[in-house]
Amino acid sequence: MIHPIRSLVCLALALGASTSLQAQTPDATIARYRDVADQIIRTAQADSSAYDRLGRLVDGFGHRLSGSPSLERAIDWVLAEMTRDGLENPRTEPVMVPHWVRGNESAELISPRRAPLTMLGLGGSVGTPKAGVTAQVLVVSTFEELEARKAEAKGRIVLFDAPFTNYRETVAYRRTGPVAAAKAGAIACLIRSVTPFSIRSAHTGSTRYDSTVTRIPAAALTVEDAMMLHRMQDRGERVVVRLSIGALTLPDAPSRNVMAEIVGRERPDEVVVLGGHIDSWDVGQGAMDDGGGVVAAWEAVRLMRRLGLRPRRTVRVVGWTNEENGTRGGLAYRDARGAEVDRHVLAMESDEGTFAPVGFGFGGGPEGLAIVREVGKLLASIGADSVAEGGGEADIGPLMERGVPGLSLLVDPTRYFWYHHTQGDTLDKLDPAELARCVAAMAVMAYVVADVPEQLPRR
Amino acid sequence: MIHPIRSLVCLALALGASTSLQAQTPDATIARYRDVADQIIRTAQADSSAYDRLGRLVDGFGHRLSGSPSLERAIDWVLAEMTRDGLENPRTEPVMVPHWVRGNESAELISPRRAPLTMLGLGGSVGTPKAGVTAQVLVVSTFEELEARKAEAKGRIVLFDAPFTNYRETVAYRRTGPVAAAKAGAIACLIRSVTPFSIRSAHTGSTRYDSTVTRIPAAALTVEDAMMLHRMQDRGERVVVRLSIGALTLPDAPSRNVMAEIVGRERPDEVVVLGGHIDSWDVGQGAMDDGGGVVAAWEAVRLMRRLGLRPRRTVRVVGWTNEENGTRGGLAYRDARGAEVDRHVLAMESDEGTFAPVGFGFGGGPEGLAIVREVGKLLASIGADSVAEGGGEADIGPLMERGVPGLSLLVDPTRYFWYHHTQGDTLDKLDPAELARCVAAMAVMAYVVADVPEQLPRR
């Protein structure tokens, strides 16, 4: 089922434009994909296998931290299923990944009264001595407040009780809080979980050390507990906490990227790659982050195959490994490609949840943006036709650095950070109909971009 | 600051009505309380001491299960603070309460894969043997489904995976699920937590045994885990769980109701009583359930005193003990009163959270309802002027059974059951401005009903 269209670039040139394709968007040309897009959308919505498959992945294997047997078992299963789906060239590619293990961990309020605190060690944290560390807590709201109260931090546990503004801003405390606290002489670092909403839910995630200061143990408290400790300090009470973290960093472990294709009918060496990450944090089920992303991309490609669609270029679905604590999968995918990177036409990832899709974020030039916006229009019937400037996700970042245009699937963002990196990232948070629309959106975008005669301009 | 008004009943009689006061509501008469009501509302909203006080209660003492030292310490503190407030006749009255202790507990999925399950034993549950009980799980959605599959329940752990419809309906599985499961031959009972929303949050609460069948251990799983086990069963997988509950029921323990008053200036023996329950489940902080209710009622009375308001009748604030697992406080309050129960004009309780108040639910006759609706109109400026037919809470139930009209404070119900009986019932769930409006609503209602010449008709 092939839809010949005139070359977009030729069309633009014919119209006498070269720098701004937007003014001459090839409406009519891309609009010829309307029927096939509608067929993809209808079929995706009539099919509940994406949600079923995601359920079998996350219920069957649970969470999938890099280095864990459950991740490797899940990858084996994905490979077997991709083969069963009849996708072409199903395979894995080796990736060495960090191997951090949580171990037993706890936090307890010792003064002004004894009470257990709900926590999760931050990914990559060093452990404490077996008996834990016990110290008075200094609660601050910001890096600036720590700087101003530096003299009080020495020998203490510093708690950053930073209210959530947006992820990009607030996650700074998780990423660099432990280094800032160590520089001030603290013996351990706590952060308030990075979330706008909590039911005593601790949120883990990576932290980073640097080589200039001692690596101190680091954990996230719940919003509730962080606020309580802050109130206690504000009342003039002496806040003492015992923190125990049994985490270990073991030697790097073998893992794999898993992938399969529909080989292009005319230009098999040109590739549209789409996917999500198959690893997760070691809490919840990694259903939203990012089981849904992997499955949506995978189902998009399976759907093309089922509809007998073989686009001009190769479409490849990848489950990248180790996005959460290393991005080694995304790096290894690029490094294994060599010159093939230059023949990647588009890299698309879903890693912001598979809630109701609203469209895409595009990381590329204005000409590419104009084309992707035209393709986006084919998704108006499912409300996924908005294409914003700026896009990219961790696993496609290494390709984008080399000039490959990138697309992020954008979805209703309301609740993503409520569940992100918590025990509550489970299948029930997603909706089968919304997931099916994510499949449709990724399938239409990937198919059309893989099929149009001219490739998207590089970044 | 006294507002003489004509007797409502006399007014009604003068208008020639006796059965339906509603048609001749004494608008003008109750409207004379407009100024004092506005003053109460303004003062409550300008004053943040309710939230501060609630913070000192719940941060200072934590949760407050019947029989726990923290409950008794909290009661001592409330008594001391009521005395410091200058309220009259501050005192406690003895109540013997059930003494159930949770102990260590856990649940683990054994098949089809091993994974910890998040759970809370139900209040009153018996314990398991120390090694726990391990058995195949039979998941059902309803009592009817259990009845239909009774033959499969013998020797198993029955899980009621009942989706939340409304609290009254769904809580039936928590209250009577273990008895139904035991009747079917199950060795333990699990329920899905009674909530419309979860971030892997387990919800505890009382269960009931009966004398005809074995008492089997009972616990709530999270919504997430219950749904996962259900999906596994639906896929034909054999679901095996190990459940361990270390709970014990000890002999009844001494506790107390705590109370204080503003003695009425004309009819001190007639009483408007208002309050909430000072006990809580042994999770979270019991901030929403029901620290906020106790504090709102208490602050309402403190506010009257601060404004120099001494109504015609006595206004008494009570922190009832043991609402959660016995209602012994409400019973003891009534039983200790003797004939004074008949001189209780109104019993008001806040136990549905202290979110944005919308008004009251009234349990009493139509004449009383008409009067309370008039008083409600004085709360229009804070949106708390809706008075619904039907009202009552657990602690005022024993008074209402004896004919005392009852009022429930009604609030925005959106999130109450998200946090109810979980580790997430903490101070931050409440808003200082909303709590202040609850104080205002309770104060205006209590003051006017205590001050009007004629008492509310009895039920």
C-alpha cells in the first residue's frame, strides 16, 4: 500500500523557496497519506493488544533495573515476541551497564520524637556504615540557603526541602544536592522527592557525584516527611535523623538493546528509528517509565506489518537499555551504527508517559518542523496533531548530537510526575484507549516520514 | 455581644404553622446574627492558629491509635492547651478502649514471580502464625462471585478486588469480607484498599468478625497489587501469596474524652456539643482523619471566647477517643451524661476532612432543618451555606439515637478517600485557609444555635 507523493524538497524548489519550507508546506502532498493514516488510527484503536502486551511485560517481569536478572529476562521475552510478530532482523546488541544495587535502607526520625520516615535511596548513592549515620538535620529550601547557612551544615545531614516548580528546575536538587551538601561539610544528604503531588510516595532517581568532594549517602524523603522536618526546625526543635543505606555499586554488567525492523522497500539503508527504554528504576513496575513507551513504539511497527505497510525506508523499533542510570543503551546504539548514523532520517522516542497523546516535540530545523507539522495534521482526529518546537529524549540524544532530527511523543503531562520513579508506576496508571492512541500517533509519524521520497533535513 | 431575637417557634406559631416551619422561615430573625457571623468569619480567616495548632498536634504526637502512648500524650496536651486558652471546665472523662496492636506484617507474591506486596493489616485482624500463611489466591470482584466460586475458596486466600464505587458500598468488603471468606473456607482474606485513587497506598480500617466462623487474618493490598493479582489470575497463572500479620488484641486500655466549654449565660444546662475524634489509625498523622475536625471545633470555641461571645446555652468542644476502632468515646460521652443528654440541643462533628467547607448535613426533623438552613445562610460569604438533609457522624451517633439533632460539617469531598487511613494522611493535605473556613462555619453554626431563645426541635 504505497502512496507516491512528489518530493517535498522538489516542490519547495519549484515554488522558488529554499530556506522557508513552512510558507509552502506541501499540504496536498502529505494529505495524500490521509487514508492510510486513518486506517492506522482505526486499526490501533480497535486493537487492545498494546495494553495486554504491556501488562504481560510489567506484571511478568516487574521492574527492570540495569544489572538485574528481571531486565535481562524481559529483554529475552521482547526479543522472542518481536520474532513471533514476524518483524525482520530481531536481535539484541551488547551494552555494558552500571550495576547499582539498592540493598536494605531506612530512615528514622530520632528527635523530637521517634518515627519511621518513608524514603528511597537515590540511584548511585554510596552506602552508609551498617549502623547508619545519625546526625542533626539542617533543612534548607534552596542551594542559596545552604550557601548562606554553610557554617551550620558541617557534620550534619542536609535536607533540601525544595518545593516542586517544574521537573527541570527541581530535579537539580536530586542531581547535584549531594555534592553541594558534601562541599558544605555534610555527612549525608536528603532531598524532598521531586514531585508536585504525593501520598507519602518516595521518588528515586539518579544522583551524581563529582571527584572533588567525598561521596556522601543520599536519599529522597517523601514530600510529607520533608515538610514535617522543616516545620519542626522552624519551631526551633532539634531534628535528628538516622539514615541507613545498604547500596553498592558493582562492576558494570552486560545488558542489551533489543530491536527489530521492517526493512525499507527502496532505501533499506535509511532508517527511521523509534522506541523507548526497556530498563526502569527498581520500584513499581516501570509501566509508565518507560514500559509504555517501548510497547507503543513496538506496537506501532507491528501495526504497520499487520497492515502490510512497507515504507520506502527501514523502520526500526528499539528498546534501549539503561536510560535511567547511565544512558548507555542510547550511546551504544549510536556507537554500534558507525556511518549508518548519517543515514538515520529520524529518531523518535516516547519517554514522558503514554497518557493521552497531544502530539510531538521536534528537535530539528525549521524545514523539518514544517514537514513534521504537516504529518501531525493527519493525527487531528485523535487530538495528537500539535507539533512543538524543541524535542528529544535521553536515548535518542546521542543520535541527535550527530545531526539526526529527534521527535518526542508528547502526552497529557498532568500526572506523570506523580508516579515517576515511585512504587506507584504501575500498569493501572495507563489507559488502554490512550495507549492505543499513542501507538497510532507513533505509527503514522514513523510511517509517513519513512515513506516520503526526500528525507527530513538533518539538524 | 448578644443578639436578642424573637423565638423561632413563637414566630412560626404566630404565622399559624406548626408542621412546616420551612414555609415561614424566620429570615429576618436569624438574619440579625449577620454582623456577629461576619465578625466570626473575618476573625477566623485572619487567624492562622488553627493550622499551627493542628501542626503541633500531628507533628508533635504523630498518629494516635487507641491504646497507644501517643494518643494519651496528645490528650494531655489538648487538655493543657484548652486550659491555657481559658476555656471553662477543661477536663477528661475516662473511656476504656480496645487495644489492638499491629506488629510486624508483610505480604509477598510467591507465584508467578516473587515480589513484595504493599499492604496494611485491617484493624482488629488476628495474627498469622509467625512464619505467615502461604496459599494460592482466589481473586473475586464481589461477594456474589465468591458465592458462585465457593468451591474454589477452601484452603485459599480470598482476595476481594472490588473497585471503589462509593465508600458506603465498597467498605462492605473491608468490614465483612473476612467473615464471608471464612464462611467459604478461606484461611485468610485480602481486600483491595477502599479508595478511588492510589499511588501504591494501602488503606487500613476496621474489620469485623462474627461468632459463627473462624477469625481469619485480614489485610488490605494496594489497588495496584490487587489489580495485578487479578490480571495474573485472568491470564490463567497460579497466584500464590505469603501473608504474615503480627497483630495482637490486648485487654482494653484506659483512654479519655477531652473537653472544655463556654458556659451558657442563661441556660448553662442546655448544651451544644461539637467536636471531632482525637484518636486515629496507626498510619500517617491522622491530620485529616480527624485531627483537623478536633482542631476546627476547638478553634471555633476558642474564637467565641476571644470575641467575648457567651451564648445563651453552653457550648462544649469534645475530642472523642476511639472513633476508629470501637466508637467507645462517643458511647462513653453519652453514657456519662445521664439525663443531660436530653438537654443537648445539638451535636455537631467534623469527620469528613477539613477541606473547603460547603455546609452541613442535618440529621433531625424538618423544623430543625429549616432553622439550620437559615443559620447556614450566614455562611454564604465563605461558600458554606448548603445544608443537606441527613447528617451524623460516628461519635455523635449515640446522642442522635437519643433524639439529639446532629450536624456533620460537609466539605469538598474530592480527595478525602485518597488519603483516608493511609500513611499519606498528613498535615500538608490540608490548607490553612480552608481549615480557617471550617472553623468559621462551625463557630457560626454553634454560636447561633446556642444563642437563639428556643432550642432546636428534637429528632
